Amino acid sequence: MVALVIIFCLLLASVIVLAAMRKAIGTQEEDLLLHAGDPTAVEKKSSVVERIDAIEKWGKTMTVVTVVYGLILLGWFLWMGWHQSAQIVQ
């Protein structure tokens, strides 16, 4: 049971790390917008955009997996609580 909660915490931590990475790389993207005419800046911006796209793809996927796993875990805990409360104490 504890292992299931640890897995959920790891999934949640991965989503938070991906969000922090996206924010950090996003600041680089804003800096590159000021130098739109420079060919090296355009190439660097292309690289930054590719990295952001990959992070966003994984971020969305991990968010959905985390939410679904969390809802399943919550349902299981509620089911176990209801099942244990329905047992007759002798």
C-alpha cells in the first residue's frame, strides 16, 4: 500500500520537474524573440522550440497518467475504507 503512494509521489514529482524545466527553457525563448533578425538566434530559437515541444508532450502525458493513477488510488482507498467499515466487529 505504501509502495502505491510512493509511486504516486514519484509521478507527481516528475510532473513538477517537467513544469520547472518548461518554465526555465521558456525564459530562453522570450530572450530570443528580441533578436529575430540574427541567423544564429533563429537557429538557437529552433532548438529551444524543439526542446519545449518535447517537454510539453511529456508533461501532458505525465500529467494525465498522474491524475488517472491518483483517481484510481483514491477510489481504491475509499473502497477499502468502505469495505473495512462494513465488516462486523466481534
